[in-house]
Amino acid sequence: MKTEPNYTRARQIFLATGCLLLIAFLVSTILYSADLIRDLSEAGVREVFRTRWMHLLSGFALELVLFWTGMIAVYLTSVQLGIKLRVIGLICGWIPVVHVVLLCIIISVTLREVIFEERKHRLDKRRAADRICQTKYPILLVHGVFFRDSKYLNYWGRIPAELEKNGATCFYGNHQSAASVEECAEELAQRIREIVKTTGCGKVNVIAHSKGGLDTRMAIATKGVAPYVASLTTINTPHRGCEFAEYLLGKAPEKLKDTVSHAYNSTLKKLGDPDPDFIEAVTDLTASACRGLWEKTEGFDYRAAGIYTQSVGSMMKRAGSGAFPLNMSYHLVRFFDGPNDGLVGEPSFRWGENYTFLKNKGKRGISHGDMIDLNRANLPGFDVREFYVKLVEDLKARGC
């Protein structure tokens, strides 16, 4: 079993240290200021500075060390602070009163992160020997459209490391970011055969996000890799397509589509995609294209092939729940597709033997990106890493 990387645990320790230093700075500053104000009121400004200048200077230096050491530590190690809060802190941290409010916010965010990650560390340490995610067959993680996955640029956030801590063996689809379902299915079929051949594992358990679920369905049903798949779990996959995508493609001027497509395809070729096709990828996400996919694959019997199938979906509760561009698309998707995750409507998620629709408590909801830990956010009421641990633990219990 792979143990928790030393740098990850070290990061957590540095974060906790930085958070404690900021708390010490805030408390000591308040106490020190109160003491100074009392002395000033009793002895006067001139007398206090004449007799206590060394004490004042050393106290000020100590406060500076506490503040800057703590702030640098949390800025370098916190995941939950995010870019926006870091930038606001840098810009507005020099404004009186505002800087105190910002400091309290930063302490609150990082302290919650420290507590959350420490609990997670202890949980993983306690159950390490159980290897609850050590499935019979390895896990193949298949990314969605407009992204790439690899060991060093991870589409799946903290999820693979969490699964591996608990006994899983994980592989990536490694197919290109944007192409037709047919072309991606061919790439995935080759990838599955490669994994089975090189490892001798016999089969894989596929967990596929977004369009990756469509690509994998096509690979299993039409590319001859069904004997090498033990299970397929689709995450927020548009099995019945996206009506809003159909609308946008129909309304967008051809010149605009050509410009966007050329820019995307040129960029992704430089990043390693052999033949990216932006328009083909988007078109295959429309409702009409997905109806065509159903027609091509509806005759395939997964149960008869011994493949366990399930699907998962989630929903945002308001536009502000998702990062850009999901916060922009949420209302449009809701108009065409109803309750949604910022990209895919709820009616499109359901597929396979079992279906799980996730709603967390509070006003935030769970977005399309949250389901793959894209922003590495610790959501109130939903631990995405633990969700995948339980999902894979269930696959193990099913003998997959």
C-alpha cells in the first residue's frame, strides 16, 4: 500500500503551525495593545516611551515575526484559502480595521482546514490496515471533455491519493481532451487493453466523469473491451445530452464557432493532443447526439457481460455555488434542463443498475467540478474524497 506522501503531511504540519502563529499574533496584539493603552492613560505618552522604549521595540519586532511567519506559512500551504482570498489579503491587508477582519477570516478558513485534514489523516491511519479500497481489479479514472489527466496535472484532485492510501490501484484514461465520442472510445479501448496486458490484472473498474461516461459506454458496447471491464460508474455524465448545448450550437454564428474551435484545437495540439476537435466534442454532448448514442449502444447487455453499472449525479443550489464558468451557465442549464450541476441537468444523469443523486445541506450544492475535486474545496456537508472511498469500498464488496 502507498503511504501518505511525506510532503503532504509536512504541508499539513506547516499549515497548522502557521495558523497557530496567526492566532498567537492576534491574541498577543490585543493583550499588548490593552496593556499599552492602560500605561499611556496612567503615565502619559512621554513617560511610557522614555522608560519602556526597549520593551516596545522588542514587542513590536516579536509581533512582526509572528505575523509574517504565520502568514507566509498559510499562504504557501493552505488549499482552502484560494486565489481570491489571497489576492484580497495582499491588496486590502494594509487598510486599518479591514486588515483585522481579513486576518480573522484567514484564521477561520485555515483553522477549519487544519481540523478537517487532521481528522482525515487520523481516519486514514486508523483504517490503513483494512485496505478498504483494494478492489479485485484496479481503478481506471476517465476524465471528461476539455481536460486532460495525468500523474502530474491531475484532473481528479485529491481523490486518487485518497483511494491509494486506502489500498486502491489507480490508472488514468490518458485520452485527448476534446474529440468525438467515437474517437475517444477507440482511445479508451486501447488504453484498457494496454493496462490489462501490461499488468495482467484481467479487468478494470472504470470511474468516468462527464463525457468520459459516454466515451466509456461506447468503448464497452462497440470496441470489444467488455471482457476487460468489471464495472462502470459514471459521474455527472449527460447520458441524455444537454438541451442547452444544442441551443447554443444552433444560435452561435459559424464564424464564432470556427474562431473558438481553431484557438482551442491549436492550443491543445501544443499540449499533446494528437487530433483535438472542439466542435465534435461539443456536438456529441447535445440531446440529439446522445439519442444517437443510445441507439448505437442500447442492444448491449451489461449484466449479461458481467459488468456492474451505476451512475451518480449532483446539483448546485444557486449560481454562486460553482466556479467560473459554471456560475455563468447555471441559469441557462436550469432553463433548458432543470435542476443541474452547472452543466448537466438532473434528468440526464440516471443510467445503469443503481443511481445516486447527491444533495448536500445548506445553500451551496455540489457542482460538476466539485464531483472531481477540481477546486480542492472542502465542502460543508460533502466530503468528496470520502465519497469516492465509500464508492470503491462498495465495488470491493461486490467482488469487482
